[in-house]
Amino acid sequence: MRKAKAISTLVLALALFLGSRAIIAFAFRPHFSDTSRYSYYAFVINEANRVRQSPYTLYERLMRSAQRPGNGLPARDEEVIIEYPPLALAIMLAPLPFVPDHPPGSGARGGGAQDSKTWMNAFRFQYFLAEAAVMIGLAWWLRRRGLGSPWGIAIGAVGGSVLAYLLYDRLDLWLGLVLLGALGALVTGRRYWALALLAVAVNLKLVPILLLPLFLLGALPATVLTEGLAKWRVLRVGLFASLAFVGTGLAVFLPFRLWWGPRVWDFLAYHGQRGLQIESTWSSFLLVAARLGYPVQVVHTFGADGLIGFGTGFLALASSGVVLAAVLLVYWLTWRAARRPLPEAVASHDRIETAVAACEPQLFVWACFAALALAMAGSKVFSPQYLCWFLPAFLLVEAPREGRAAVAPLVFLLACGLTTIIFPGLWNEMVRPIAGPTLTLALPTLRVSLLALVRNLVWIGFGLLAVLHMQRRGWRAGVAPASRPSRRPRRRR
């Protein structure tokens, strides 16, 4: 009876998830979509491959030959760079088979609005199928291992509905799906699959590399917590896990490097030169201070809106130090929380190879949440679509056994709601162009500035609540099968 009830609850949660996602994928269309840019990249890459030219060179030539809309000036240097890693560009190529070829003499594929519309529909359809397949497959697979919960699926479904404007309009949910696979593999003891999938995530966006130390710790045998690192089995697992990460990362990246040339590294320089993005935590404080006379102004650079003025350059540099300090704190707290008396099933001789993360899955799930959330809060860029990284991984969060355990997911949903109010709800108050010969932007209104500050403080609260969840005890007894009594005779003292 209890098993049937659990299965029916899981089915209902998946039905809620699929129903809400289908509406977003097939019935919802944002007014302003990044998919137009994605489709343009895809068509440029397709044309570059046809003429056997680097897509980066062709894109720069096309952008420099075109004039910027509104003022007729040539494109700036950052506007001629493709800002995405090559694996992300490969995802943009996936919908191309759905776009029909043009008859000879009618122009290149991608030259018309209908081509872009067809590409966008295919992109959203593929997105929906991929997310549905990953979530359903992992939900049933994790259920057999005592992990995952309908509660987490429901949180992801509601959060995705709140972020509907961004969900299938950005690439970030792809990253979230890969992170779900990596984290799911880690907490079920598939250590080498976990590191390989993390390498795939890093090829989509560099930020997940912050999770590498947590994954390496979680992949080690649980006896490292009592015997230390100086054991051959520990060093062997650590070496193989590192090789899985490096080998997969190179296997994914090198074909693009050989195919498209050295400019596949352009995205690193592009993002390294960016300043304070307007929605970052740092900018939200400065925007409120600007209402009191602090000298900053809004500019549009690097494809986004940001701040320049007194101290913004220093804060952009200092943000890297803050991010590093935050994730180091999470590393230390994770190590400290993990070093607790091992359960008997793990401490026995038969379970010496059990991974640390498989012994206490929730510790590592919330540690990854904390590291990413605090890194986003301290970074110079905090785009609203970054919240999509977390949506799939809530599948791994166990159902709360008490009311206060539900606070962190609810705070996450509150941050999603505030984010949607800002973008797209009040975006015309955040970015206010001033008519003139050049593009000039006025300061955001006080209302949206305060709302952005509140959103960022709520997000910091979510990160701190994730840290508190890390400290919860309670080893999960059902992670590993109960060990058999050791056959070794005990030595008499």
C-alpha cells in the first residue's frame, strides 16, 4: 500500500511537471527572445562550415560590415566576438535539420524571418524533449536507490513556471540538466560518470568548475575521512576521477579546437573583460546609492547592461576574490560536516569503496547548491537565467520531514518570483534609453533598484540556508546495501 502510494505521488508530480513544461514549450512565446541570436549564430556556423571557414572569422566580418542599428556606427570590438563556448554553439546547431534548404538562387538558409521562426520552434521542441527524458529517466532510476522525491520535482515544476520567460529561451537549462546528471551520479556512487558529466557542464559554461573540489571529495572512498589521503585506494580513486574529468573535457573541447581554430577561446577573453552587470549584487547596492548622488551610470556593453563609474572597476576585480572566498568556505564546511563517525555499514571491510557522497547524499546536494548560489551572489554578473541551473537538481532534494526544512526551497521560489517581476515585468524601468544621436541610458527607477536589491538579498539568504542544510546530520541508511558480516576472524587480544 505504501509503495503504491509513493508511485502514484511520483506519477502526479511528473504529470504536473510535464503539463507545465508543455504549456511553456508549445503555447508560450516571449516577446523578446535570445533564440533570435542563437539562430543567427547557427546559420553563420552552418555557412562557415559550407565554405570551410572559421565561424568566428565569418561572424566578425559580417558584424563589421553591418552598421549598428540606431546610430549607424561600426560595431565595437566586443560585438564581433561569439561569446559562447563551442559546446554551447553545437547545441544551437541541433535545430538546423528542421530548417528546409532553399532552392538555388533564393538565398542562403537563415536569410529570412521564417527560417529563424522554424529554428526557434525546433529549438524549444528539442529542449522540452530533452528535459522530459532526463527528468523522467532519473526520477525512476533514483527512486530505486532511495533518492529523489516528488517534492523536488514539484519545486522544479513551479520554479520553471515562474521563470517561463527564460526557461526555453536560454541555454542555461541545458547546463542544469547536465549538472543534475553529474550530481545524481555522484550521490549514487558512480564517481567516474560524475566527473565526466561535470567536465561536459564546464564545456557548456565555465562556472561549474567551482564544483570540482566537491566532486573529487565526494568521489573518494568514505574511509578517507578516518584514514586520510595517504592510502593507495584513495589516491587511485582520486587519480582516476581526475583523469575522467580532464579526459572528458579534452575529448569534448579538442574537436572544436581542431575544426574551428584557435578562436574557440574567444569566450574567455570576452567574459573576463566584462564589468558589473546591472542585476548583480554589487550593482544593486550602487544603484540605490546612485539615488543619493553616487557617481555611476548605466551603459550597454558586451551584449548586456552594466554600470561604470567610481569604484566599479575595483568591484569587478574584487568580485573574483569574494567568489573564491565563498566557495572555499563551502569546501571547508563540507569537509567538516563529512568528518563525522562513519555508519557501521560504511566502516566495515566490505564497504570500504563506498564513495563519500554516496554515504550522505544530501550533504553534497546542498553543498553544490551553496557553492553555486554564493558564487552567483558574489559575481560581477548575475543574469536571471542562472536560476535555471538549479531547477533540475531539486529532483535530488529529499522531502522535508519538518516545516523549517522546507524554507530553503520556498526562498528559492521567492527569488524566482522576484526575478520575473524585474525581468521582464519592470525591465522598462531597469533599462531606460534616452533619445539622442547615441545610445544613452538613464538610471533605473528607485522602485526597481530596491526590488533588485531585495532579490539579491533573498538569494544570499537561499545560499546561507543551503549552508545550514549541509550541517544537518542523518546518514541515509538506504544508500548502500547493508553489509554482510565480515568473514575475517577477529584477533584475540
